[in-house]
Amino acid sequence: MTRRVPIQPISRDAFAPFGDLLDCAGDPDKIINQGKCGRYHDRATLDFSDGRAGISLFKAELRTMPLTLDMMERHPEGSQCFVPMSDDGFLVIVAPDTGNAPGTPLAFRTAPGQAINFHRNTWHGVLTPLSGTGLFAVIDRIGAGDNLQEHWFDHPYEVIET
């Protein structure tokens, strides 16, 4: 039996248990730069057990659908924010924790101009661009110690378009 995970559009409420959705929805919090720029202030909560925030660049290979989901990971020492450097949406896969293992995954597609921040210790799939350059700015914890846990499924999931 194939275990399927349908992709749904991401929304702030649906993604809230797993992290923050960053976008320019609503009115800006402040107008700056001689009235020519709207600031959408403090859209994500960075959370680190220790260390410091760092900005890295990730260049990921584009993926195609359907996608086989055989592994998920989490970062117990810090949150992780993904900001695409192109105007393309991407696939975000998350799962609730069920006692040190991911539960049933959920798959979301972001819209162009959206970014996400995974809460610390959130099970998630790997970076999955579906179009564009695959180039992302990533803000996450820089520090000593192991900040990666992986879980490999005995029976993979298939992530599908709906």
C-alpha cells in the first residue's frame, strides 16, 4: 500500500504548529526609506539553545513530483529559516513529533514571495525547490554540538499534487 501525502497551499494557521510563515500579507508595520518601502517587522521567532544566528546560502537541486519521502530531519538546538532568493514557491514537508519520531507528514506549497521558519525540534523534509534556481538564504544556529537528527521511514511516503 502506498502512503500518499497530498500537497496543500500553505497558510499561516495550518503551518503554525511547525513554524512561522513569512510574507508581506496585510499592511506594513512601518513605512521607511522616504516613504518608498514597507517594513513587515519581526515575522519569525529565531530560537537557539546556545550559539548564534548565522546566515548561509543553500543551492538545492530542483525536484519533480511525485516525490518519495523516505527521510525527515529535525534540529533540536535551533530554529531554521528558509528564504528563497528567487520569486518561486517551494515544497515544505513537516510532521508532528510522536515520541522521538515523525508522525504523519503534511505537505505545503509556498507561494512566490513567501519564506518559512521551522520551530526548533520540528520534523521536516529536506529543502525541496520545484522551480527556479534552488538558491536560498538560510538563517539558523551556528554553534558547537550535533544539531541534526534524522529519521528514515521503513515504508516511504509519496508526496503528490492534488
